[in-house]
Amino acid sequence: MTALSPELPKQISNWFTDQGWSLHPHQRDMLARSGAPAQLLIAPTGAGKTMAGFLPTLAELADGGHNGLHTLYISPLKALAADIKRNLETPVAGMGLPIRIEDRTGDTPNSRKRRQRADPPHILLTTPESLALLMSYEDAPRIFQGLQRVVVDEIHALAESKRGDQLMLALSRLSALCPDLRRVGLSATVDDPAAIARYLAPTGCAVLHADAGPAPDITMLHTDEAPPWSGSGAAYAIPAVLEHVKQHKTTLIFHNTRAQAEVFFHNLWLANDDALPIGIHHGSLDRAQREKVEAAMVAGQLRAVVCTGSLDLGIDWGNVDLVIQIGAPKNVKRLVQRIGRANHRYNAPSKAILVPANRFEVIECLAALEAVQDGDLDGDPRPTGPRDVLCQHILLCACSGPFEADALYAEVTQAGPYADLTRADFDACLTFCATGGYALRAYDKWQRLQQRPDGQWQLRDPRSAALIRQNVGTIQDTDTLKVKMRGRHGAPLGEIEEGFAASLTPGDTFLIGGQIVRYEALREMVVQVSRDKGRRPKVATFMGTKFATSTQLSQRILHLLNQPDWPALPAHTADWLHLQRQMSELPRPSTLLIESFPHDGLAHTCIYGFAGRNAQQTLGLLATRRMEEMGLAPLGFVATDQATLIWGLEELRDPAPLFDLTTLEDGLEGWLSSNALMKRTFRSVATIAGLIQRNIQGQRKSGRQATFSSDILYDTLHRYDPDHLLLQITREEALSGLIDFARLRDLVARVQGRISHRHLDRITPLAAPLLLEVGKVRIDGEGRERLLREETAKLMQDAGLAEI
Amino acid sequence: MLPPYDTRDTLARLEKDLARTRAKSVICLGDSFDDSIAARGISEQEFTWITRLQAGRHWVWIEGNHDPGPLAIGGTHMSELPLPPIQFRHIAQAGSAAEISGHYHPKARVKTKAGEISRPCFLIDSDRVIMPAYGSYTGGLSCEDPVLVNLMRPEALAVLTGDVAQPIPMPGRRKSLHD
């Protein structure tokens, strides 16, 4: 056995020797570099990242000479913080180290929280929200006195959300309080490590790469039966998946949406003749239910877990030896991170199987598989830090005491995501926090900051601090209602979206937690259900968000389609592509393919934009608007990640006007202002920025109450102050998120008028599956009126009533 | 789970229609308030709104099967309104003549190339008119339902609502015309 690290104190190295363990090279490197002001470690799952992050802390605390807080550990999950605490306490006790470790999350009792403020532990494990809250107390400088290290775990996941932006702002405050603070980031494999390093510390951060380990053993599922033409259920693959579950110890079966996970679990259970112990885990399930599955998983009692992204982050799940991804992965980076969940033994290849849910996904799975082999990960550049998060930060700073605008601006630009923030943008946020903005300046409740004679800013009413603290955080849960079994002590089952609940009528059945339940009533914002014996739910299940295929993966698919032949594809799929090439052509990367053909008595047009589901959906909305103006009487459309299919009464002869950027942008403006999505985005922005509160003195407003007041505010601002800061933020977010106009704009720029418009006499092989897609959007315009007029006239004629 | 906008939306439309037609009388054919609104109580704002609409008009509330009895709201409350020769009531009664009623909220479907189009409709024959729902999010009964088929004469018309009112022979009664 090689010697452990020279930096390690005796108690620690002895313990390692007693366990018969040695250090991984990257763990030793992290020890050697423990003095660096900022250090990022990139390591695959299972490589002992967390230990690598904590070893320097244990070494520094071993002599018992440090008083107060030494290391702050931040994780994106409460559960992860608790998990790490358990995993640390065992070795620390074994080494006999005088170290106190505690966690602090939303679940920590208030008495313990108070004690932690008075007498902080050596190591505090917490979440970004709990840290932001802690920083907002007047005694923050005392709490954090002497802090040496901050370890940010799963930083790649935090960097993708506003939670990470909030955390980086908190860290910039912390560094101001504790100038010697060293930052450590722990990240899974990512496309752009330098970007994560800049995110953690914009003034310079070293990057350490752990050995990536052997390449994963990843394949596409081969079944005798070809996948169906459309849909996302993958029911055809159930027998094959069960067979794989039998051959492995523990299998994780990942899905892209909760709804798909529910349906698949239900079907799996119906086919599970050997009664293998299989569980389900996703974010909408009741916490107690999820914890039960997690415990059973750690204890090795489950053979498989059907799950969603809720299992994406680093909790150690024991002996997973196979990962199955149902449905095209949509995003290569996420796929790689999921595959890493299999086989937690470092240096053993992870085993994964991709299961395409339909014929097109066979192609997408192959493209993703090749991308993983090439190590070609996808990622979108992070935009500048969002300003609604900054507004919340400013308000929280004011809670902790008066501040100088110049000093706070300087501090904020030390945070990675805000390094490029202009002074004007900062001042706009400060003004918003102080006055609510031009249109709202008459309202007392939004006059929250005032400038003192010495120029410092402070809360106008110190009592408002409580309300600001109660609404800390950037997580916007969609509005959900709890689901419970009927009866006085009905078991809680989980949550469904308010919109889905509104669509139910008593007697409707749906799936939750793998069982079919019948909707009975809504009482006090709780959905009451009863058990149902049926085998088929009437309503599939709640919606959930769908990911759009990433830009990089879409490009790979386009290049794959342009190969002369496809030996890597199963025959059923290759034959289908050959037929398309024969009848029409295959979409190319630099040319936009549009097919027009009659089908079922209506004119159809299929636009192969490969811009991802959200942008293709937006294209459908904007193109049909334009077509309505052109008198083409569109009746409806449907969008997938690859294409938008539009049908109507008149044939499209010239597609060019649909892709004029100015017209598209005009149409977008008109459509956006009345769009429900904009209002939803505004609600989340306004909540984060502190314009509206979800929590008022412990009482949580129901989603509908909050919607109502935020809708009124939206309309008011839209009418009287269209350039209001929060409307600017809302617009930016809506355009890049679900509306994804950015990708539509990229598409127009990419093809630059190079459109290949094919007029065909019948539907083409590539377009046909779109007819089977669910989620068709109906256009209620001139087309439908015209059809109705024709039909009613004909009915009157037939009845001999036309002349009366 | 009717959204609160339902009531507002309905009242806004009613206000516009009253201004346009300058109606002197308003006769509500029952079920004007559904259970959920009755349960949470009509809001202050909506109450004032209705009172404002009632100013200067003859306003009759006919009792419906869903209405929780007379509400403390202005206007005349009646179980039926005879206004000879016309009879206004909530539910149509077989055998009556010159009757105008609500309750069923008939809907008619028309098959087109783009699938079926369903619209609220008036059912009209020489004995009666059954009115569609005025409310924004109210369901309806297919006019092919035996209850409606039995109430209406064979030559009844269904008049579809929309931008332009469009008559068709009442679906479900259509064939019997040639019997």
C-alpha cells in the first residue's frame, strides 16, 4: 500500500490504514492544494468527491485548536445534507476527531437553529436558502467569524438554476466578512469546466480533474418488436426491461417526466409476474413515500426503482448496477450524469441501456450514444445572473443592516454570475427594492428602503425584515394540491398540479404513486381520492414539463440523417429513412425542409426545424397566426422536438413570409402580452424579487390567490409601465424558457432563407408519425367558421329548409 | 372548481349586451348562481356589480334547481313567470305552449372535415324555445339526448351560437322529418 498523504494528521491516516483504504489521486491532490483560494474538482459519480472535499477540513480540525465555524458545506438537497452528515460522522467518530458536525435546513427545529446561531458547530451542512437566511441576520458577522472553507457540492446542478445565483451572491457577502475564506466546488462531469470555475470564483479558480474512469458500457435496447411510431410510453419494451431487471442486482429506470414514470411503473407492475420488488420515486410523491423508497433502496431491498430527475443528484443509492433510460435522453450531459449512477465502485464501467419510446427516438438514442462515446457534452452558456435574484439579495442585505450602494455593487460583481453586471442594472434593482418602480411608487407597501442622511440604505420599516425572510429562496414550485385517500386518516399520496386537479370531475381516475385512484372531491385544498379497481386510468396523469432536445443533440441527429446509409440503426428504422429519401428528402443542417401535401381532405405543411419542442411549439403558434392573416385558414398544429405539422383549408404556396424575422417578432409581441405563460413567468419573477409574497405571517397563499393578485399587477404594469424592471426580466425569461424564441431566431439565422419547399401528393414517411402525436393545438379562427358555415348550409339544404 | 374569473367574465359580457340592446327587462331562467359560488358567498364586488346592472331595469330571477332559494339580492324572485301569451320557466314542461326555458343548456355537434365542432345552441319549435347557457364556463346537454328529443317537435331547429347564429335541423330529430 502506498503511503497516504504527508498532509494528513496521524489519527486520520491511521484510520484509513485500519480500514485498508488508500486515497484516490484526486483526494490526495485536493489535500495538497488545500491552501488555494478557489478550487474546483470535476469527478464522475462514485469517485469519492465528498471525501475529497472534506479531507482538508478534517486535517485542519484534527488538533482541536479551532473555535467556531470552520467549514460550510452547501448542497442542493436537504436530503443530501442529512446523508453527508451521517457519512461524515462515522469516520470522524472512528478517527476520534474533536469535530462537531450539524446540518441546518428547512427541516431543522427552531430551537436547534437558535442554538446554532449562538454556538456554531465546526462543520455546518446546509442549503443555499438556509445560508441566505442565515446571512440576513444582524449577527451574521459573529456567526461566520473564523470561517475557513466553503464546499459547494453538486455545483454543476446549482449553476443551472437561480438557486446557484443566489448562493454565489451569498458567497460574495461571506468573502467580504471573512477575507481568508477558501472556496471549493465539487462537480460532476460537465461540458465546460472553465465556465463552472468562473461561476464559483470569477477572479481565478484552479480546476482539478479526477480520472474519468473507464468508458461506460452503453447500448440501445434491441427488441424483436419495433418501437411504435409515436408516443412516449415505451410499453412495448416492458418484457425486455423486466428481463434486464431480473439479470441485475439493482436497476434504476429513468424517465424524462413524472407522468411517463407513473404510466411505465403501472405497466411494469401489471407485467411483473415474479413480483420483483420495484418502487417508484419522483418529486410529486409524498415525502414519506419517497423516504420509504429511499430507505428500501439503501437497504438493498429493491430490485428496481422507476424514477425521474429526483434521483439525479448525488445521494448514494447502494448497489445500482444498471441504469435504463426510457425515452430519448434529450440532453447528453444529463444522460452521462444518469449513467454515472450505475456502479458506484470507482474504476468499474457503468452499464446503461437506452430505450427509445418511438421510431424517431431510435435515431435520437443513437445520436446520444455516439455523443457519449465522443465525450461531446451539451450545454448552454449561462446568461448573466438574473436580476430578480439580485433584488431579493439586496432586500436580504438590508435585513442584516444598512449598506452603501457602492460597496454592495463592488461585492455583487465578485459573484461569478454577476461579474458583468453594469452599474445601471444594479441601480435599477436598488430603485425597485426602494420604491417598487415608477407605476407602483404611490403604494406604501412597496416603499421598502430609504436612504439615510449619510447615504447608506436601510429598511424603511425594520418590521418588514420578518416578511422578507419568510419569502427567501428562488424555488418556484408549480402550484400543486395535496392528494389524500378519503377518510379521516386518509394516507397522503403526493401532489398534483392545480390545473390538472381543475380538469377532473368526480369519478375520473388517474395514476399516482403507481396506483389508480378515483377523484372524489376537493376539500380545503386537498384532493380526496378513493382506490379504484380498474386496470386502466381514465386520465393518464398530470402534465409535468417536457425537456426539449438540446441544440447539440439536434445537430447530431441532423448529421446522422444525412449519412448515405445507417448500418448502426435497426433495419425497421433505416428502411423508414430510405423511404423518406426516396419519396421526398431528409432534412439537412443548413437548409430548412418544408413539406406540403394533402391528407384527409386538408392541406398539411410539415416544418422540420429541429429546434426542440418548445421552439417548434412557438413556431406553430406564430406561423398559424401569420397563415390566418394570409387567409390560409389553419385549423391546428402539433409540435415535436424535430418538426411542426400544420393543417388547414388552403395550401401554403410561399413559406417565406412565415420566416421573416421582423414579422415573427411582431407576432410574438402581440401574442406574448396576452399569454398565460408570461403571467406565470411574471408571477415567479415577482415572487423572487419580493413584489408579491407567497408567505404572509406563516399563512401560505394558495396558488390561485397568488395568481390573482400577480395577474392584476401584471396587467397594471403592462398598461402603465411596460418597461418596468420586472416586466423586462419576465420577457427575457419567457423568451429563453418555455417559449424558447432564441432557438427559433437561431433557426431563422441558420437557414438564412435557404428553404427547400417540397410539394407532394401524399403524406411522407417522416411526417406521418406526427399525425399520431398527442398535444394537438386547435386554432379557432376563420377556418373553423368556414367549415361550420358550409356544413350547416348543407344540412339545411338536405332537410329541404334552405329556401324557407 | 370554477375559476373566479367565470363570474366576472359572465358579468362583463352581460354588461356589454345590456348596453348594446338597451334591454328594459332581464329575465334570468334559473341556476343563476351555482353551488360553488353560493357556498363561498358572492363577493362584495360582484354583488355591487349586479346591483349596478339592475338599476333602471325590470329584473326577474326565476328559481332553478341549483339555486339555494332566494338570495339577498335585488329584483323579483319567482318560481315561474307567466307573461301571456308567453310562459317563462326554468325547466321545459311537455305539453305546454309558447314556453321559454333554460336548465338543459343544449349543445349541438356538427361534423366537419376538421372533426366535430360543438356549440351551445337554441332549440326552437312552434311550442317552445330552450335557451343555451349564458355563463362562460357552463357545461351543456347534447341535443341528441332523449330528454330533449322527446320535448321537441320533429321539425325543430337548433340555432348554433357564434359570431353568426347558424340554424340546422335539430340533430337527433333530423331523420324523423322524412319518416
